[in-house]
Amino acid sequence: MAPTEEPRTPEAPRDWTDDHVDRWGPVLPGLDPVVEGAVTRMKKLSVYFRRVREQSLVDFDLERHEFDTLHKLAGRGGSAAPSELAQDLDLAPASVTGRLDALEKRGFVRRTQSTTDRRRVIVELTDSGHETWLGAMDVLGHEEHRLLGVLAPGERVVLNDLLRRIMLAAEEDPSVPHWHG
């Protein structure tokens, strides 16, 4: 096998990316089909998961910014100060106040005075807010498990380890701004 050929078993089914690599190989003679195949598949899976997530937001009648706010609040155990949410969301405090107003009107959060500092407000997920956030999360989680379920448990560990190595290399590049989940 030539070094640029993608290793595949002859009976392996083809996906959209195989056709993409075949189409671009003659146009870009230096194209590494293994690298192109892996990167294209990661991109397509990212788009696929984004579409599943967006559909779950529609199904649960959530705007993206509402989900993000509920998600950050849930990540803090369901309770946080507005300033903590502003930091987590990388937003100005006034922007968070507007989000919280809307979420409170929908019954997803409540704001109360701190019992230890009356100047401090605490934002808490309500049962309805938690159930809505969790429902939207479950849709994506189910699809992630469905797709990764085609791999044996050991293969999932290997895939995770390989992707970590790739991410560590990406995170080393100081010229690229880093993102946060």
C-alpha cells in the first residue's frame, strides 16, 4: 500500500468522506487521505452534533442563550451569583441580568437574597429549569451514546485518548484563541 492510501478493509462500507477524499485526491496531489479523512469526519460529526443540539433546543422551546445560561448555572450545582454567571458566560453583568429576567419569567430560575450577605443575590435553578435543561442535555447525550456505541468500550477509550493528544497539540498553539466549554 502506498503511504498516501487510506488503510481500509476491502469490505468496509464507504461514507460521504470517502467520496470527498477521492474527489480531492487528484486535485491536490499532496493531500494525505488519512489526515483529510480524519479531519473531515471530525468536522462533519461536529456539525451533526450541533444540529442535534439545536433541534433539542427547539424541542424544549429554548433559545441558545437560555440553554447556555441554564447550563452554566447547572454546572455550578444549580446556584450561583449573577457575577459568577457573567464570568462563566464571558458576558457583561447587565447582559446576564437581562437573561435572568427572561428565565425568571419562564419559571426556570429564581433570584433570592443571600442569607449571609443581604447585598448579594443568588440565582437558583427551579425544578422546571433543571428538568428543561436536563431534557435538552439528554437528547444530545443519547445521540452521543448511540453513535459511539458502534465502538467497543476499549475502542472508545482509544478514540478518547487519541483525540486528547490532538487537542493538547491544538491547545499549545499560542496564536489561536482558546475556547471554553
